[in-house]
Amino acid sequence: MKLDRKETVVGFIGVGVMGKSMALNLLNDGYDIHVYTRTKEKAQELVEQGCTWQADPAGIAAAADVVITMIGTPQDVEAVYLAEGGLLATGRAGTMVIDMTTSSPQLAGKIYNQAKERGIAALDAPVSGGDIGARQGTLSIMVGGDREAFEQALPLFQVMGENIVYQGTAGSGQHCKMANQIAVASTMVGVCESIRYAEKAGLDPAVVLQSISAGAASSWALSNLAPRILKGDFDPGFFIRHFVKDMNIALSSCADIGLQARGLELVKGLYDRLVEDGDEYLGTQALYKLYK
């Protein structure tokens, strides 16, 4: 399959905080984009800019050469791909499906196997970089599946991201994303505690950030989310509810491979408190509220 911009129809399912920007970048790059999401109103802006609306996943599968999904939970992924009337049941041989949701490595393997039986190429390609990376087309993309399919999909990935790495066989992209989320979880605790320490010590945290953001403590979270914290901006680049979902997947995967992730367990407990407080639709930087 050659993904020619003038001829390739791309289906995009899930146009939330990140999916919307990813689909728009593909549209602006010249691809014919067909979209579906459970709440049609969320896709209205994309339709107004030139995307084609489809009423269900089957409509996307019928129209598209490549289908990209960026949805909520593993349960959502399973429903979209494996249910009666889903992508694999209605998809055409010779097409490709790419799940960019952060989901279960085991589910990614199941989708790959069932897709292969139907002559459909399947990749798991979760991303990191939040709403900023999605808008700017600078996402990190971690890909699992057959290398040949990865090479075919690379032009699409290059529109949505910059750090694009083939990780290995089916499920490898999701395993890499779990490693990413484990690192992010502990980093968020460090960022929040660092800011609060600076405040309690009588320092200006904005000035402190000028020093530590360029040193050994530097991280994406420190550069991008710490300034939001200082402004009291807890709007989501990535929902707490989705981060908790990711940490649950990571802990389940840790159990499968025989790893006790003590730091991850601690951080998940903190975020669980935010969910209990009704903050699940805030951004992950709202962890600071527990320290304030």
C-alpha cells in the first residue's frame, strides 16, 4: 500500500482534545479525512474545514484505506475494533488500522491477530506530547506491529509527530507507552513538590523554574506544565481520568511481567484522590492542588 496524499482516504475515529488536532494536521497536509466520533458536535469544526462525516465505524471502514483511532479506554477500543459492525468485521482486505489510543498491550496483540486473519494490517501507535504536541505535529509516536506496515504508515506519522520510533512486534508500542507513563507519573510528583517547596521557602517559583528547567531536573513536564501550574491553569492537555486509566493499564502490565512498580502505585493513589474530589476532567498538572 502506498499512501499517496491525493489518493489515500484516512478515517479518523475519536476527535477529542488530541485527536481533533491530529486529524486537522492530516487534512491540512492534503489527505482526504473521514471522521466519526460518538458525539457528532465534537466533529463539527473538522467537517466545516473539509472532513467528511461518517455515521459509524462501519462507515469509516467502508470509506477508508487507513483508519486511525484515538479514543478513550481499552473497552472503547475493543468495541470499535472487535464488536459486530466494528472495524475488523467490516474492513476491507488490504487496508490498515492504526490504534493511537493508549491501551492494553494484550488487546493490541488480539487486534493484530484478528486483523491479520482478515488481511488487514494493524499497528499500535500510542503517542506522548499532550495537546501541545498534537497541535504542533510534534508528538512522540511509539509503534508496534509489522515493520512493513510501519514503513507504509510512516508518511502519516510524520505529519502528526517528530520522534517516531518502531518498537517491535504487536503490542510493543503500548508497552513503550506504559514505560513512558510510569516515568511521567513520578515526574509529575517531582514537579509539584518542587514548586511547592520553592513557595514554602519564600522563593519566586517562576524564577526557580528559570534555573532548574535548564539543568539536570529538566523535563517536558517542568517546561510545559509547571508554567501552567503557576498560572493556576488546570485545563486539560491530558485528562486526569485518562491518566488514571493509563496507570491502571501499566499496573496490570507490571503484574503480568512480574514487576512491582512502587512509585507508580504511590502516584496513582494521589490521582485517585483527585478523582474522588471530582477533578477527573482537569489536566494532570492539577496534582498540584493536593500540595497547595
